[in-house]
Amino acid sequence: MAKTASKTPSSVGKRAPKKADHYNDPEHNYLRYWDGRQYEHAAEEIAIRKLLRGRHFRHAVDIGGGYGRLCVFLKRFADRVTLAEPSQKQLDIAKDFLKDHPEVDRKLMQADQLDFADGSIDLITMIRVMHHLPDPTVEFSEISRVLSDDGYAIIEVANYLHIRNRLKHLLKGERMPVKPVDIRSTNHKHDDDIAFVNHNPHTVIRQLEHAGLHVISSLSVSNLRSVRLKKIVPREIMLGAEKVVQRPLALVYFGPSIFLLVRKG
């Protein structure tokens, strides 16, 4: 595994780095966003556990991990965990959220300009970030650059091909879009507003391959995401079903979230 590299990430020179600091806005309280979303959080932990299957790593980096929601869980799989987050506000919240876990590093960092040496990271997660990336080309290039030859990355895709959208397009006689779809309301589509898109997983897989990252496994996650269901079905039953269906439903991109396990090569 390479230990040294230029201090200038490969993304520099290709385009101006993005300033993904939208979550510094006081209106974005990402910690409070997860109130009432225990099912979704647990479904993501189930997916990570399934994809990693007992593997252990030297250094895990959670890109765009907010206040560190998944970092404590990632400690089960790595000797060292780094939260790489572009929002200082989220890192400030993480300081308190992770106060009992001083071994988790917190770094202010952009996904398209990762401050790590080539080949130095053997586990990368990027979860609930892709919906802010209409074009993830440079981010994928950076992940490929810093990922070790024997490393793994878990990329979560906000999935436009989920079952409800496919039924909607089928009824209208429309083809499913290949390019990312802006799902913001008309009132929020401003030039300075944070991007919010859903992706076609087939397109994302091709973009990953172009960056030298190949999908070796996939899961459909949060398949039962529904405010109504969460009110009437016990969480334990929902999560029991989630464990069973994540892998088979990935074959048809059923759920709103697709987790891709990728490697270099």
C-alpha cells in the first residue's frame, strides 16, 4: 500500500473545488433530522454489516458523515475512524456527539478534495451524500485515489429507480431518466440552494467504473420507509423484514437507497 503522495489531490486543476458547507446554515439541524428515523438508521447499519461481513480495516473514513452518526458503528470494523465533513457546524455538533469516543478523528474536508495520501485508506463510506452531488465524477476520482488496492468503499445512492417512481413512469408511459433528477420543489430551485437529486444507479455504476471502482455487491436499503408503516408496525418487525429483503430487492433497485460495495481494479 502506498504511503506517500503529492499533497495536491488529483481533483485540483480539473475544476474549482465545491464549497459543500450548506449545513453550516442554522436552519439545517442534521442531528434533529434523525429524530423519528430510528428505522432508517438501523437499516443502514444492517446494510453496512452485511456488506463488510466481519472484515476489519486499519483506517475507515466516513465522507460527509455529518455529526458522526455512523462513526461509532464503524469502529467495529476499523482500528481508526475519521469523520471527513465539510461543515464546521456539523463537526462542532460531532464534538459533543462523539465526546465518549475521542479515538474518532474529526476533519474539515471536502469530498472532492480529500486530504489523504494516495492509497492510504482501506475503508471509505459515503452515505447520504450522493443526493447533493449531481455530478460525482471528481468525488469518485478522489475516492479511487485515496483507497488502497485491497480496500473497500461503500457508496450510498439516492435511488430514482425505486418502485414508486417506476410505477409512476410506467403509468405515464415514460422511460426512466438516465441523468440525475432534481427533486427540489420549485420554490427551492435557486442557484445558491443546495443540490438535491436522485440518481439512476446504472449511471452511477458506470461513473464508478470510469474512476476505476467496480461494484462487487449491492443492497436495497430502507425498503419499508413509510411514515404510515412506522406508526402501525413495530420497529423490530420492520427491521426483521429489512434484513431478509435487502439483497434480493437490490436486483430490481426496489428501495429509495442503494448501497454499493466497490473495490479498485
